[in-house]
Amino acid sequence: MDAKVKLSPSVLNADFANLGKAIRDVEPYSDYIHLDVMDGHFVPNITFGPMVVETIKRITDVPIDCHLMIYNPPEWVEAFADAGADRISFHVRSCRDAESVIRAIKAFGASPGLAVSPEVPLFELKPFLGMIDFVVVMCVYPGFGGQKLMPEMLNRVGAIKRDATEMGVFVEVEVDGGVKADNLEQVLQAGTDTVVVGSSIFATLDVSAAAAEIRRVLDSTSATLRGCTSS
């Protein structure tokens, strides 16, 4: 692990009555702001759309990491990109032609990614590794925040990186779902490049302190692992 592991706080559990303050609280510790977009069909929950992305874009310079948990993402890529999404990921089973969605994300100036849920085998992802910038490994079943991380899903991080290396490409791996301060070391040992943290930050009384603690654990643990690797 030579590079800094990135933090992408998920606003799914943020106080939307004070969204601006919530964003300001996490900005100093964040590499991205993560938005889970759910349509009530692909996953059993409904969250928010491009207008929320546009609102957040107006109040922060932190890049927006937009995770589409929706059917028919081709219909929405342009809207989310225009709203200010810097990174757009979608699920490999959410549409019939993933390659065309990847091309559309690139055409609208965003960084393309694919998300893989626990029930989806990695071979469905492999054909697209040379076309995307990152993979979102879901360590919970998507749809609701606050779930417990499924540790067996962390084996996918290394498997995806090995597949990418064999293809001669680099793909960033982002781990999403159940990440907390007390399992960050395990998540980082898997080789994770970016962690998504939601309820452990935003469902606390002091959002800024919680984000600072995640950042501290993230940096100290990754530094220790780098030291172990180099020894």
C-alpha cells in the first residue's frame, strides 16, 4: 500500500435538515462524498436524485462519488453527471448493456465504476475491468445503511486486483457497507483503495469527531501495513 487510502463518507445517514453542516463537518477528512442513489425497485429503498447531488456540489469542492442502485442507469447518467457527480458507479445487473453505460459516463466527463453485490459472481464483472476506473465491492446487501460488514466479501478485493493485473490494467477497489473504525484494519489488509463509511460517521452526536477518528484510524492502520510490507 504505497498510496493513501481514500475516505468516502456516505451521506445516507446524514441529517438532511442540516446537510450543509454535515458536509462541512466531514470535508477536512474526505477524499470523496458518497451518495447512494436508490430507486425503490433495484433495491428496497428510495433515497434521492440529481437535485441533491446538485445541492451538495454547490457547497463543497470535495469530489462526489455517486453510487447508482437503480434500474436503467442509461436514463440517468447524463442527469447525475450534469448535477456534478465526479464518479458514477452502477450495478452490473442493473441494465442489459453495461458497456454502453460506461461509455456514456465517460462521455459526460465522469469517472466510471461498477458495483458488485454479494450475490453476484465476480466473473460477471471481469469483462469490464479494462473499461472502468473503479469497482465498488459491496460487503452488505444494498438498500439500507447500518448493516454489519460481511467479512468474506473482502476476499473479492484481492481477486479483482489480480484479475486487473492479469489484464494489464489498474482498477481502484472501493469497499462499501458496514465499514467501521473497529474493522478498518481488516478492510485495509484486503488491499482496499477507498472506504465508504456511513452510519459510523453521520449517525453520531459529533459528526466531525467521528470523521476525524475514522481518518486517524485509516491513516495509522494503513501506515502500519505499509511498514510491515516494506520490512
